[in-house]
Amino acid sequence: MSQKVESGNEGDVPQSSLSSAGRADLHTHTTHSDGAHSPYDLIQRVHRARLEVLSITDHDNVGALDEAIEWGKGLGIEVISGLELSVSLGEKDVHVLAYFFDHRNQDLLDYLTFFRRERLKRAERIVQKLNKINVPLKLEAVLEQAGVGSVGRPHIANALLDGGYIATYHEAFERFIGTGGPAFEKKYQLNPVDAFRLVTNAGGLSFLAHPGKHMTELELSQLIKSGLDGIEVVHPAHDDKLKAYYRGVVNQYFLLESGGSDFHGGKKNDDHTLGMFTVPMHVVETMRSRLFS
């Protein structure tokens, strides 16, 4: 690590003078999955947003964590281990956020290696489908977008945009690679029980990510019975009514709460959201106490 940790812009409030209550963003992404910013750049942005705790929750990848933890120490930011996994609930694609696990756990690392291989195979199939409908995108262009990260549909969308095949990032999903689109390919997924067991065996907690408006009570009940630890209550897709609803579910079933910005940056146009969707420190401490009390 040859980069110098910046202390922030002149006039930034030092970490030591921040409110003791503090704020945390528990849902962010880096270039190790489909985020636009490196771990170093994300830490700098988090510092400028005056956050005290961060979780990097890259898709199927923990490669950003060691670096981010070190950068965070220099700025008084605690980085807790995070990860976003995909599971199948019937025909529904459900995302699970994992926290506080051992990111060097070998069983977990072996699974993530397998899953990244499956992601690459999926990308190959999507590109083949695009080629069949006269969109001459090359796999190399997608892999260039992914860099060190787990390849996913956002990288395909960026490659399509850069190649001039679409006018906007979101058009890629609307016309080609979204669910039901002519180049859509379902990804390999775990069932909830296996996903929760994987996280638990690595010492962590499992949360339902951004359930939004389309999660039924039956589906929630099924996930809770399968071993779900908590629900992401605070998220850009959740208005006040949804936040109140999911907070009620959390309280009813003695679950934990989490929240964050789901920050990616870049072409997803969410650079302004960092610092806007946060949870107070007592939420993080409650999560921690569930594990370590």
C-alpha cells in the first residue's frame, strides 16, 4: 500500500470530535464486485461523509476487506466484514448480507471461489445470447470492466454502454439482460438454509437485503425459520412506510436490524447517497452483542 491516507478536506470534522452516537453504513460495494471505487477511494469518501463504521458487502468477494480495514484504521473508521450472497426462494432471487464473519474462513473462501467461477460462466452465456441477437459484445470487454471483481450483469451493462450499444446504463437491463430479457441468464444460487449455515459456520450473521415491496409474509416466515438473523430496514428503496413495516417484523420475531446506502458509485449514479442512508451505532453494537455476549 503505497498510497498516503488523506486526512480529508480542509474543514472536515476530525473523527475524534464526531458525535459519540456515530453513524454506520452497512451496505457498500467496491471494484472487487460491481462498485466503481477501490477500497481506498471508498474509505476516503466514507471519511468525508463523517461515518464511523463501514461494511463492504461485495458480491461473492471478500478481497477488499484486508485493505479497507487498514485504510480505515488510519482515519478512525471501523470496517466490519461484509458480503452479499444470492439465494433462491422458490423462483425468487433473494440477496443475503453477511456480517462479522471470519473473512479468512476456508470453507467460505472455497465457496466464493466456486461462485465466482459460476458467475464467469453466466457472463459467457449472456454474451453468447447477445451475439445471437446481433449485439456483437465481446467477453473481453466485460472482463475488462470487472477487473479484479466478481463479474456480474453491471459489468455487462457498462461494457454495452461503453461499446455504444445502448444509450444509458439502465437500458441494458430494460432491453437485454434484465429478468425476462432476451439475454437474461439465471445465476447459480444457494438455498437459504445452506447460505445461513455457511455464514454461521464462519462466525457471522445473515440479514435479508433490501426486501422492498415484493416480499410476502409467507416468504419472510420461511426465511426466518431457515435461520435468518435480521433484516436490512434502512435502504434507498425503502420509504418510511416500508421501514416501519420491516422494523415491526424485526421486533415481532426478535431479529436484528441493519441498513445502508447500497453504494456502488459510477454509472449507477448513486455517488450522492453515501452518508444519506445510515444506522446509528447502537444498531451495530446490538449486532455485535448478539454474537459476542
